[in-house]
Amino acid sequence: MSDPGASTYDDPADGLSTAPVQRAAALRLFAWVFLGVAVGFAAFDRGVGLADAKQGADGGNRSIFTDERLGWLNRPHFENPDYQTRLDRFGLRSPEIPDDAPLDELRLAGFGASNVYGAGGALQPWCWNYKLETLVRSRVPAARVHNGGVMAYSALQSCRLAASLLDALEPDLVMVLVSPSAQLMLDPSSAARFVRVAEGPGGLVPKDVVAGWPEFLHLPVARTHRFLNEWSALYRRQRAKFQVNDRRDESIQRWMVSRAPRPAAVEAMYQRTLEEFSALAEACRQRGVELRVGILVDVIQDSEKAWANYLRNNQLEGAPPLETPRREPIEVLREALEARGIACWDFFEEADKMGQDRRAYLMPDDAHWNEAGHLVLARGIFKRLEAEGLLETLRQRRAAKPRLRPYGEFPFDPEGS
Amino acid sequence: MNFHSVQFLAFLAAILPLFWLLANQRQPRNLLLLVGSYYFYGSYNVWFLSLLVYSTFLDWICGNRIHAARQAGDLSRARRFLWISLLGNLGVLGFFKYTDWALRSVAEGLGWLGVQFDPLAFTQAALPRFLLNEQMTGILIPIGISFYTFQTLSYTIDIYRGNLAPAKSFSDFALFVSFFPQLVAGPIVRAIDFLPQLEYRPRLGSERLREGLWRMNTGLLKKIAVADVLGQHLVDPVYADPGQYSTLVQLLALYGFAFQIYFDFSGYSDIAIGTAKLVGFDLTENFVTPYRSRSVREFWRRWHISLSSWVRDYIYFPLGGSRGGENRVRRNLLITMLVIGVWHGASLLWVLYGLLQGTTMIFERVFERLRGGKEFATNLPRSLLSWFLTFHFIVFSCLFIRARSWDQLVAMVTPSAGFGVEAIKVWAWWALAFGALSHFWPPAITEWFHRRFLRCPELLVGLLTGLVAGAVAWLVVGQTPYIYFQF
């Protein structure tokens, strides 16, 4: 019996010839190869799936879950002993609110991305919220500070998460901490990341899955997505990479807020982000909650040298013009937010201090704060709270109108995604 | 549509069966490749197609006119049309690639005279939006323009020299200009090599199929498993902020980039050559283990061969080549290498890169003459010394390719504190080690794998290709463009 994959066609005139091509034989060769490719790819995929399963990548203790409006959120009660991480019932990186928490206690909640969360290996008790809570309690003993940081969040997502948790947490002050960079200011999703293609629980698919396809093909495309998502480990990994690396155009990957004309690819995302700030401000105003946007500075901006390097090396990826002053991104963002009636805090001085000795304030990844860095932020927030007399104002306001319950319902469904 | 994308896989899966179905009909099969090539190029930016079409029309007309003039014995008319072709092509290339640089240089010159001139504001005011890049910081550079400009120029020059007859039909010529496997980053194909292949029916023996897949597989692995890993985990972070890394890490990043650019570009060439084989075409080789060279002159015979042979045939030889006095030869070498430098990009660093290569080649000539024309590397220790010096010269001259500015270049060669290598991630070590090993191990090892692959039955060849495709899907992070796309 002959080998089914053995060559059945060895063209004697391989090379240049005017003899007719044996088309059927050529196509048969391709058919064997395509079959082999399919089997090989599937085998590799299966191997990756088994390895993932062995490493517990798909285990129950996953740190995030997906959501229609926010993309992803921290999973409530997620634990990682390596970093002493223990998220509360709302997915916040701070201690649980006890059932007997005083109804008039002062609550501050900060939202943002990985630095706010305390990424890069920072232990949970090192985080800014623990430090700030200690400082605040020196003035107002019944006080609590929540850490609403989520890895890889944009400002748009942070604002949405903050707005969504207003009723459950009933905070007195909401802080959204952002930097004027592409990751924070340019949310690549078009607000809602999901689109409904069919009725029923499986009818929602991520918007990018069907983007670009004619509407009549949405259902089969969505089914293919679900099939691959269920059976292909490589597909799941690619989707995960997409989530982390997002889909911004290469030319604006390193964009930053500035006075330079905004490229068309930036404008819609930037405006959407500003509108989300306004929406959060309105939600806070309706509930009598104070809002402050803390403008942080990335490591690329924390010293003149780093800033010059960034400008020089990222012109093709959307960095502002070479002569842009280091403070300009912060000033422009501040002006844009204040024009919308949103009060801002500028943490330029704190970042500048950390930039002078990164090793003292940053984790080895050279991007996220270590314990000393978190302390600098906490002191910075406390200084501004004191300067505005906010702690006393908020304490009095809350004392006059205590909460009716210690906490409310978590408005998301971690199991339903 | 990068070679390592699902879109390209789908594109190939559609093109290949259709092509072989039409294999016995000359016009339809070539037309299919032409339409496919335009679709492929248009997928980067539809607007770019207009430049490709312009270049195609210009050289089609000029080629025919030059040929007719030559046949009529009217050489001055032939020369006129050659000039039109040269100016028409190089003018467009110059506009897109060098205008920004020229304006910046003018601004600097005026600045010394105390006159303020903002080149960016001038560009933004003078040009329509579609000619500017996304960030509006300069003129858009159409992908692959340097490659196809040189390719079409070779066509008119060869006709002018009487080495080539014009293409039989416009569609043949358009396919030569736009042939998708090598359109955006080479190898630069000559009409004299490509057009005759259109005259014959394509063949697909099982050996050709295996050879094509071998080239595609090795090319994909070179790009994804070595070049991209080195870029992401070693070269890019260190070049972005050299002062944050130890001297040893800076040094490893220099080696890392040398291997990154080789594996990236030779990977692209391998995929291009392999893809072309699957539709019955043979493209010229572009690399022959260049880092094994024992002189800079040898390096340029092994690196980007299609470009270096192009400048040799169309610039170095017409200038006089190695004929004439020694000073004339040195001048020719300098001019030729300067053209190679400036072909890559518009900046002082590229000029310096070209001059550095040219100067070193001249130095090698002088050294050889001092030895009475005798070769230096005649035994193992001398061969090793020659290789060591050449390799390190190439590695350090790569600084001029990767650095985006003079400051960055200086920062990369300014020693930092310490010699720690903790900042290098394990993936980068693997990629660096594998890249170096696979380049320097005896070619017989690669050949052994190659021969085994060629002996496999089709099903197994497909299976191995599927495993490689799986590995690529596992490793790839987004659309990482090939380095040479920017040239």
C-alpha cells in the first residue's frame, strides 16, 4: 500500500517549460499540503491548550472577568498570595467593608490603571491607598480609602468603573488618576465593546469580532468566534494579546496630549474619553460626591532626559513635536478637563521627585511604583486634601447625611460574562 | 497585509488554487497575479496604488520609446526617454523620501543665518493632507517605493543598453513591477530575470513545492522566533533609554540588533522567494550568511545581494568600476556605498553609514595592495581575525541603522554603570543564542535539515508547516512590520 502522503506528481519539467501543466496533479499536491497544515496546526493548538490547562491558566482563580461596557474588571475575591493580593467583593484592592462599618465613615475611592492598582510586583499593603488611609485617619479616624485600579485600563474605563460603583460604595470623594498618554487617553474601544448579534445569552460578542463584516455575516462570524474561543487555545491567546496590546494604530501608539494638531485617528478616541469624564462628573454631582482628576506623569515624563529621549525616539509613533515642553501634556489635559468643570490635581512635582532617583521609587520593571513610590503619591494626595480643607468638609457633609447601609450591591455579574 | 498575518494566509489560500486552475492560460493566470498583487499592495494604503500605477505607465511608455529609438538608430532620442524615466522615478522617490530631510536641512542652515523657518509648518501648509503621515509630522513614505523604483529603473536602463527587449504586453510589465511576493521589500528583481519566466507555463513539481514551503517556514521562524523576540525583549527597550541599562546590556543590544535586522530581512526574503516558488517563479537570492564574511567587500556580496548587485551594475560599473587609477576606484566605491546608504533613508546617519562602509572598503583595498595583492586570510588564525574584525565592524555600523538620532547613537556607546544583565529577559537570551548559533554553525547542519524536509511526503511537509504556523500564531504579538518596510 502506498504512502497516502507520498508524492504522486514529480513534474519532469520542473523549471521552465511550455508543456501543459498537469493541473489536477498540482492541485492534489496542494490538497495534501493543506490537509497536513490543518492537522499540524491543530496539533500545535492542542499542545498549547494542554500546557495552558496544566499551568492553570484557565483555572477558577482568574484575576479578571469580561463585561459588556467595561471590557474587563477585577474579579471580586481574587487572591494571589505572592503579592498579598486579596480583592474585596467589588474587585477593589483594599480591605472589605465590614458589615458593621460606621455609616458616617469617610470614604475615598481612587481609580486608574496598573500603577494605581499596584502592578509590577508591589505588595497590596504597599499601595497608596493603605498609606493614604493611615494619613487620613490621623485627621478623621473613621475613614476608608479604596483602590479601584485595574490593569491596562484607559481613562474611559476608569471613569465608567467609578460611575458604576458610586451607588454601591457611596464614596465621599472619587479620584481618577490618569496620565496624558496614549494608553490612558485613547481608549481603542468604541465605548461599548460588545454587540448583540442574536437573542439569548450567547448573543453578545466583542465588537471587534464582527467589525468590518457585512451585517448579514455577523451571526456566522460570531458563531465561528465562539467555536474558536471554545476549542482553540491559540485563538484564545491571540484574543488575550489583543486585549492587552489593544488595536491602536502604530502611528499613534506613543501619542501624548499636547497642543500639536491631533491626528484624525486620535480625535474620536480623545473626545470620547473627555465625554466620559464629563459623564462621571455629572453622576458625582447628582449624588453630591466630590470628584478630582489626578494627573500623573509617566516615567517617560519624569525627567528632562527621559522626556527628550521619548520625544526623539517616538516621532513615528505619534509623540508630540520635539520642542514640546515637559509640562505641556499635563497643562493641556488640565485645561480640557477644567473647561468641563472638573477639578484637577497635578502630580508633576511628585513624579519629578521620583524621576530623580527611579531606583528608590520604582519596581525593577522601571514603570510601576514600589512602596516608597506609593507613599509619595499618598502624601501628595493628602497634601492636596489638606490644602483644600476637603477632609473636614467631607466629614461634616457625611455626618449630616449618613449612609443607609454599609455598602450596596456589586453592579456587575462576574459569572455572566 | 504582513506575511505573518491571517489575512495573508487567507489571501494565499485563495490565490494558489485559482492560479493553478488557470495555469495553462497565460493571460488569465498572469492577470490573476496582477490583480492579486494590486490587492496586496492596496491593503497597506489604497492611495499608494496610484504611485505604483504611475511608475508602471511611465516606464512602460519610456521602455517602448527607448526600444523604438534604438531600433531606428536614434540614440539621442533613446537617451532622452531614459532621462524621462530616471527623472520621473527618482523625482517621485526623492519627493516622498527626501523632501522632509531637505527642508529640515534648509531650516538648520537658515537658523545659522538667524532666519526662522519651520519646515513642518511649511509642509503642512503646502501639501494636501493625504500626502502627510498620520501624525502630520512629515510626508508619507509609500511602502516599498525604494524597491520598485529601482526595479523599474533597471527595466528602462537595460532596454537602453540593448540588453533587454520591452515586455510583450502592458499586463506582463505591470506584473513585473507589482509581483506581490517581493513588491514591498525585495528581493529587487530585474526584468531580464523575471519577464522570461512569464513566457513559460509555471511548474509545480513536488520538489518545488517542498522548497517553497521550506523557505516560507524558515522565513517565518526567522522573523517571529528570532527577530521580533530580540526587538521586543532586548533591542527596543535598550535603544529607547540606553542610560537605564548596564554597559554589558548595551553591548548585547548592539549584537541583538545586528541579528534582529538580519533575521527580519532575510526572513522576509525567504518568505518572498518561497511564495514565488509556489506560483512557479524563481527570485534571486538576497542573503548568504553575511556575518560569516571575512571582509566588508565580501559582506556586501552576501548581504541584500539584489541591492548591492543593482548598484554595482547600474552605478559602480558605469562610473568605471575597478578600472582606472586607484583614486578613481576609491571615488567609485565611496559614491556607490553612499548611494546604498542614502537609498535606505534620508538622514545624516545613513550618509555616514554609507561613507563608513565605503571608507572601510577602500582601507581593505589599500591593505591588499600593500601586501602585493595577496589575500590575507590564508590560514585559520588569519581567517578568524578577519572574520572577527569584519563582524564587529558590521555590528557597530548597525548603530547607524538603528539609532534614530545622533544623540541616541552617542547614548548607546556611552558606557553606563555596572555590567549586570538582569534586565535581559530569558526570551531574548534564547533568541540571541539561537540566532548566533544558527548563523555560525556549519552550513551542513542547516543543509541536513533542508534535505530531510525535501524528502518528506507532502502530508508530512504540510504537517510540519502547520506546526510552524502554530508556533508563529503562538509567538506573534500584533502586526510587527518588517524593518525594511521603512526603506
